[in-house]
Amino acid sequence: MLIGDVARRSGVSARMLRHYESLGLVQPTGRTDGGYREYSSDDIRRIFHIESLRSLGLSLRDVKRALDDPAFTPSELVDDLIRQTRERIARETELLTRLSRIDAVEPARWEDVLQVVGLLQALASKSAGKRQRAALSSVDELVLPVEALVEAVLGESDPHVAGALRWALAQAGDSGVALLAEGLESPVAEVRKRAVHSIAEMTGGEATAVLQDALVHSDVVVRRCAALALGARGVAEAVPTLIDMVVNEANDVDAADALSALASRPALADQITTALVDRLAHDTAGAAERRRLTQALADIPGSEAARALTELSRDEDRVVALTATYVLGMRNDAR
């Protein structure tokens, strides 16, 4: 078969076939009377083998070794190709992400593109100061997409930079809530913690809804952070978790403050009092837990709380009784 026919049937150009010949990859078996190259069926089969190996990413030198050296084993070379391919995919994925984020801000000029690239590079800097300035600039200049801020805050370990990133996200409204909510399901505890703290600083309705769902999250840190944020927003569903925090001495002062803020609503004051009294009467409540619950009850207004404190003023635990007596005295003086 002449070179033109081989090129048509194999899809390999005549120029490339001549290049293969110059490298010693495939030699035509013979020549016609006119001196034209003539390929046998074995030659054509070798050409297909060459193309198959090239499709795996092998260089022409490695293709020749694979076909001509009986001692050549593929395992090491294939492993190396896998590593190179993964590295290339990672680079291409990173580039695609960067391009997508540039496209998201709809740059009108190349100066806008350069500005976004500069801020993205600053967010990835090893310098905490540069990362912090980039976070703050993202609000002033309105050039960084929310996706970049979310990725940055979920991976940020420096508390000052993280604070700046959370603030920047909060200025963007609820636009980053859905992405942060995905962070709540991360297998990494620190990422879940960063996600819930970021959502807690967002004041919109979508953020509040995600925090309410987080009250039943499997991660106790997520539940507690959500409860504190919801307590500050006046969401009654946070009460059971806040009381658990008081009992377990987990941010108990902040939890008690949140309960007090919720109890400023008359409809909730009696509900919170009943819940605190129930936990005080619980068989598993130890002395330390009962004292913290009494202290939390001290900041709850209303007649129900006053009656509960009167009962506690006669409690067998002297510290509980003294605390209740002191609070009752303060209430009477305030009248």
C-alpha cells in the first residue's frame, strides 16, 4: 500500500509517516518499481500501535522503546504518566476556576482583569497582611466574586484575616450562604466551624434558615454556634441548645446572655423559665450544673422566674440558695 493510501486509511498524515520513518519508528517494507514507499499489513499494524501508545501520552522515544525493546516494562512509565496527567489536570482546573471567577465580575477592560488577578493572587499569598488587605479591598472595589471569598474563608487559619473575609462576605448579603452551607458538610471539623461562623455574621433570611437547620447538625460546635447566632436574632428554636450549653459549661456565659435577650419577649420568658426549672430538677444535674442554671435563671424576667428563684432560695445547695436569694433581693430593690 502506497503512502497516500496509508495516510487516508490510518488518519496519519504522509508528512508524519515520513517523520516516523526518519526516527526509525516504522520502515516501509519495500519500494515500488518507481521508487515509491510501499507499506505491508505489518507496517500498517505498527502504525496503529504507534498511534495507540501516543494517545496515552507517550513520547515518540518511549513509543519506540515500547515496541522494540522486549525488556521494556510499562508499569513505571504508566505510573509516571498518571502522575503527570493528574498534575496537568490540577493546573488546568486551577486555571479554569480563575477564568470563571474573572468572567463572573464581567470585566469591561483589561485593567479590570488585571485587578481581579491581583486580588486573587493576594488572597493566596503566604502573607496574612496581604490576604487581609485583599479581603477588605474586595468590598471597596467590588471586583472579587463571592466564590473566591468563600473558598478563602473556609481555608483561612489566621483569625484576623478570617474576620476580614467574614466581614466582606456579610457585605455581599445572602449571595454566599449556599456555598457556605456546603462547607457545613465538610469532613473537616475546622472547615465546618469556619463555615458556621461566617454564616452567623450574615443577617439575611437565607442565613437564618441555614442556621435553624444547623441546630440539629451532627457537629456540636456547629449546633452551638448556630444557637448563639439565632438567640441574638430572637429565634426561639435556639432555646434548648442554649440551655444545653449552660449545663455543659460550653460558652455558658454567652448562652445565658442569649437566653436573657430572648426572654425580653414576654411570650418567651415563661417558656425559658420552665425549661431552666425542668433541667434544675433533672436527676442527672450535678451541683455545678444547677448553679449555672440558677445564674442563668437570674437574668430571666417575669413572675414565673421570680417564683422559681423563691423556691431555689430554700435549696439544699447553699451556693444555689444564696445565689437565688441575692437575685431576689436585687429584683426587689429594682422595683
